[in-house]
Amino acid sequence: MRRSSLRLQSSIACALLILVALGSVADAESRGRGRTSRSFKRRTRSLSKKLLVRQAQQPAPNAQQPGRKANSIRSRLPKVSTVKNQPAVNAGKKHRYTVASFNVENLFAYRPGQPAPQGKDGRKPPRYLPKDKAQYQAKLAKVAKAILVDMKHPEVVALQEIENRKDVDVLKDLSGEIKRQASALGKTVDYGVARVAGSSDNRGIGQGFLYRKDRVTALKPKSHETKAPQSVAKDGEGRTLMRRPLLVGGFEIHRDGVKGKGPKERIYIVNQHLKSRPDSYVERRAAQAKFSGEKVQALLKKDPKARVIVAGDFNVDINQKPHKAQMKSLEGLGKKGLLSNLTSRLSSGERFSYLYKGRPQLLDWMYATKTLDKQLVELRIPHINSPESRGKRASDHDPVLATFAGRFE
């Protein structure tokens, strides 16, 4: 590009010199003959202007072309962030299972003729709601494709930011869309739904689970809430500690499928969506993390070898020490050998699941208890959303997936 531009500029310069020379000759001849060649001059000036305009329109040798980002965000970031457990865990596909965490960014149902959910200030939040059925179906289709194709339909998916009111069931619609897309691809993928209806914040969003019916059976999930300490309640968010209550789900993974008679393995997932704004509400988020840790310890008290995962949108960037410090309670369980931060093992250049003003951040974390940590095969974050524009992506967050080698009993 640079060489061709230089050649063009040289050609234009030469042409202009020739025209100037010809004009001088013509002037000399006309003076000698006592007359002026006005038409020749006009043609010369016209051609000179055209050449100068063309030169001005040419980009500089190092100029960036319109519509093309020389160093786009996408080109600078990895497509998938991956870390394998060390020492490596060997297990055939039949013995493996995958657990995912995915913030799907305001998955609200379309409800014609029904009142919209109200925000905290009493106003309708129109940007959270699909304006018509087509927009809702488009959102479902994107999320379904992400789970089915990009995430390769994991056994269990912990979801955040789903509308979780008693009168709607967006997860049922999502499960149906995944089943429809799978059928179109010649596959059979059928997800069951596990949620506690009504367990949501003022906006109407909460957490839920999808689980593969062919390989997983679900225990009844439980929603957990508590009162905030007085010191935390002063932040203006009230005495309720978590407006989006913790959702704890239990799942049994069957080695030979649900219909088989083979062994199974039970896991628990603490699905959470902590208070947003990493630089604000620091004490509240720290208290929320402590509450999550207490639930983990309660499960371990019943069974010291319990397989527990803590996953979700932590709303703090793991790459920033002041942010990570807010998870002191959960990190402290790691020092006791009870809980491992799986996402912290990613290399520094790959630790992200979200882009804030073009800056990579890892807001979506995953912990596992000691027993399950030993079974980890791989942790990965496919960057299918964060580098994309709003119109193309399914969410503003990337999913986090962990594959384990089952110790089926």
C-alpha cells in the first residue's frame, strides 16, 4: 500500500511538471506570433486541478483506511482462554462432564399487553425489555446458539441475569430454542430447568440452571438470603444483603446416562451475581462473598469431600488487587485448602470475560472445592461475546467452562 501510494504521488508530480513546461512553451510561442492560446491554458489548468484533487484524496502512507481497524480489539485478544490442570487428569469423554457459568445480559420475556417490570425508581426500564416477539426470539436464538454450538452444550449451565418472576419462565423458552436448533443440526439436546421462581431483584433478574436431561438429574434448588450488617446497610441499598439471592443447586451426573444403571457423581453449585460497580459498594460485596463462603463451609461440614463449585458474575475484576481483595473471604478458604480459584490460573493475557471501554476484565469467576479441583481437566473462556458489537453478541459477558474427570461411585 505504501509503495503504490508513493509511485502514484511521483507520477502526479511528473505530470504537473510536464504541464507547466508545456504551458511555458505555449506562452512563448503565442507571444512570438502575437496571439494567446487561451483554450490551451484552460485545458492545462483544468487537468492540473484534477490531478491535485486526486493527490489530496490519496491516504498518507501510514494512514488507516476507513472502516478498517488497523489494530482492532478482536485482533489483539485470544479467541479462547484456556488452562489445563497440572498434573494433567486423563479421562475418556464418557467419564468427563462440563459445568458452565454464563451471564446472559437481561434475558427478559416479551409480554404483550402485560405491565413491564418496574425498576427501583418506579420507571419502566425499556432497554431491558424486548420491544416485540421478534426481538425476544432473536435474543433467545443467540443465547441458544452460544450454549449449543460455542459452548458445546455442557452438562450443567449456571445462568445469571435471567428474568425470574413467577409469571414467566424464560429458561423454558431458552431450553425449547436449544432443542429446536439441535434438531435442525440432527442432534438431540434437551435441557431441564432448575430455578426458584420469584428469587430476583427489583428489576426482576435472578439466577437459574439448565441441565442436560440425558445425563443429569437435578435436586431441588434452594435460594439463600440474609440481612446485611448495619455498617453495610448504610450504603443506601438497604438491609437485604443480596437483592439477587444466592441459588444453590445440586446435580447428579450419570456416567452411563440417566437411563443407565451405572454410577453417578453429585456436585453442588453456588450460583451468584454480586452487586455491580467494582469501585463502589465494596463492603457490601465483601459481605456477599463472605455469605457465599459460609454456604460452602456448610456443605463441607456435612461432607468434607463434597464437590462444590462457586460460580457467577462477581462484578470485580480479578486482575486488579483492590477488586480481588473484596473476595477475601473466599480467597481465605483457599489458604485453608478448602477452595481453589480456578479462573486465577489463566495467564495474565487471557484473564478476561468482559470488556469495559475496551479494557479486558475478568468479572466471571469459578471456584471449586479441593476434591473437585483434583478432577479438573480444563478451564476455558471462549471469547464469543466480549469483543463483539452489541448487535452481534448474545451477551456482554463471555461464558466460563470447567471440564472435570468424574470419579463415579
